[in-house]
Amino acid sequence: MSLTMLSTPTTGALWSDPAAYWGAMTRATENLSGPIAAINVSALRHNALDLVVRASGLPIRVASKSIRVREVMDATLALPGYRGILAFTLPEALWLAERHDDVVLGYPTADRQAIAALAADERAAARITLMVDDVSQLDLIDSVVDPGKRPTVRLCIDADASWRAPALGHIGVRRSPLHEPEDVASFARTAVDRPGFTLVGLMMYEAQIAGQGDSTGRGDATIRWMQRRSGAELRERRGAIVRVLRDIAPIEFVNGGGTGSLELTASDQAVTEATAGSGLLAGHLFDGYRCFAPAPAAAFSLEIVRKPTADIATVLGGGWIASGPADASRQPKPVWPQGLSTLSREGAGEVQTPLQGKAARTLKVGDRVWFRHSKSGELAERVESYHLVDGDRLVGESATYRGEQKAFL
């Protein structure tokens, strides 16, 4: 995928007309058989540029787990407004660092083999920053390679961005044990006093804002109230944490946010960069937000193989369930033809998915149904490549991690 494909101005939001959009996708892929995944380049271009606008000049670090296609990441990072990668495992970070010089590991690692590989490669050690929030993580790194026998390891502290709401308790995801400024400061002092480490960054991911839609039709008023209160608390606490950290170490970056909270993150003067990824390919989990409407850039299609009844059409496969709570939001969503739904007692199945609805009556064996995955990056674990579509033309093909024989988690 070339930079030109993403930097060319988008000429109209074709996805606002489902018949035109999915019809063009179908025509572009009509000579392909079996389960296929496709990226609409025009939609991806729109999303990439829209994220930059929403970030208001704050550099965006690309979340690799939400893409898992190197060519897409490379093309995105070549655009003004993007800088660096947030990886999800150390083996992945080592691989990406072969051609990228700013890779932050988004989660702590206990992969001893990968730690040894990092310690044996000065170039990789200079390009990769490890995520930590506990002294035991530093101990593990030292147990693999003595600090006197390795390059300096770059560290980023992950501090908890959840809201400890009065009466309601913990709101957000369970990540770091470091919540208060004094907790972060105490750990930071320990880290900088340890030989073989240098503290360069802070990350605080506000999942209760970035990953929670506020226009879903389910308790929106309560969610918006929570996000306002949480955002105000986080701004004050994150600012305090950054102030104490800068007295301890020369911090290079303060990372925050996600696709769903770019506006809030960009307004926080303590933050120097945001992370985003899901908004590029736009899984359907990101449909329910007031402040942005991503184009459905990535989708997959399955073929009808049987008609058990006149009003049911069955596709082969379909059970590509996303991680997270086991509810309907994690199932793939049939989007074209419109009006199809899975059966309540079967859902999306491992080897077949029956679909019901008015459109099922007109579908015949061999016809194609388009689905959107729930989470943006996880579709790439199911296919070896994405077919690239622009308008109603196939314009290329990009290998996924799986297509490059990589499986990191």
C-alpha cells in the first residue's frame, strides 16, 4: 500500500450509501472465491485523515494490535500527524523495530527469550521502550541479562487512568496498580535508581472514555455523565503525575487516549502524544460515538452455501468472534445485504452461520454476504491478506501478520 493511496483526497463518502458502497465492494471482488477480507482504501484514507483532524495537532502513535498489517501501518505512519508504534508483544516489537525506530510496548512482558534478544541487540534496545508498573518486572529483566552485560533498557510507566468514583468504585479497565501521583513517583524513583534502565515515558489509557461509545442507545446519558466526571478527574491527576515525574527523570513522552477520546486527550496539556488504531479500519464496536463516525474500511465476505428454509440463507464459516465479554457486541455484524441477522440460538458459527431476514429470501447459493468484525485488528488473525479495493476496482493486496507467518498472541 503506497503513501499516495492514503494521501489522495477522498472524493465523497460513498459508504453513506450502503447500496453503492457494498455493491462496489462486491463488484471489485466478484472473481474471488471463499472467505475474503478487504480494505476499502478510500474509507481508510478518510479515517486516517479524520483522526489527525480530531487530534488537533497532537502526534498519533499507531496501535499495532488494531491493524496487524505492516503495509497499512507503514502508509499511515508516512502521513503527517502520525509518529511511532504502540506494539502489543515484545517479539512483535522486535520485528517491527527492524524498520521502525520508535516502538513502545503497550503491555508488560515476561517473555524471557524476547528480553534476551532485546538485550543482545543495541539497535533494537535504542528503538524499543518496555512498559512497566511493578518492581518485579524489573527483577525479571535483570534475571534474564545482568544490567552490566546489556544495553540500557528504555522504560515507560503505565499508570492507571481509571476513575475511582465515589459510591460507584472502579470504572475502567484493570491495568496498572499505580494510581496516585505518589504511587507513580515512588516506583519511578526505584526504576531510575536501578542500573541498566532509563525512564523515558508515561502512558495513561482512559479506556472508560476511549473505548466506551456514548451514542449507542443504551444508557447514553449515564455514560456521558461518567465520561465528563472521569475526564475532569483524570486531567487533574495526570497533570500531577507528570509534574512529579519530570522532577525525577527527563521524560520524552506522555501518552494517552485512544480512538474514542482523541478530542479529550488533545485538550490535556500534560499529554504529548495520543494512541489510536481502531479508528483506521473501524470495527463495528466504534459505531456508537457522538463525536466521530468512522467509515467501514475493513470487512469480510462469506458465500451462501445452503438454504435450509426459504427465509434462511447459510454462509460457510462466520464464527470470528472478538475478544471481550461474550455478548452480541463481539459477534461479526452482517451489513450487506441489509436486514440480515444471525439466529439467536446459533449466532455466528464455527463452520456455518445461518442468516435470517427479508433479504435471505432473495439470496441464492454462491451469493456473497458482507460482514464487519467487532474489533478492528482481530480480523487480521483470520486471513492471510486483505484485498485492497478502491471504488469498484481491486488495486492490490496486503499481507496480514498471519500472512507473513507471524502469530504474536
